[in-house]
Amino acid sequence: MTVLAALFFLLGFAASWVAGRFVSSGAAVVQGGAIGICGVAALMVGMPHVLETSFGWAIVALLIYGLIGAVIFRSGQAAREKAQ
């Protein structure tokens, strides 16, 4: 994995937490879009060899990435609810 792919993945995780913590209406759409765009960008730009050689593993990686992003999103929502 290249540094660029790791940065895209981390950017998606950060956007998930920020969406859960600070966005009140439409947060799920913002989180889904951020995770989707950052995950696909990480695979296409940062790890194109994985996408070329094994499309199935790339989809599995995106699924796991999305699930982890959802957990981070929920922790951001919990922090927002706790703060209110």
C-alpha cells in the first residue's frame, strides 16, 4: 500500500467522524459519500495493482473499509449526543 492510499483511507475515516460529530441533518449521506469517494480513490490512485489483479479482493477491502467507517461514524454521533 502506498502512502497516498493510506492518506485517502485516513481522510475518509476523519470525514466519517466529523460527519457523525458535527453534522446533524444528512450526516449519513455525507459519511457515505466521503467513505465511498475516499475508498475508491485510495484503490484507484494509491493501489491500482490490487484493483487490476484481484477485483474481488478490492471489493472485500472496500466493504471492510466501509464497515470500519460506519463504526467511526457511530462513535462521532455518540460523542455529539453525549455533548448535548
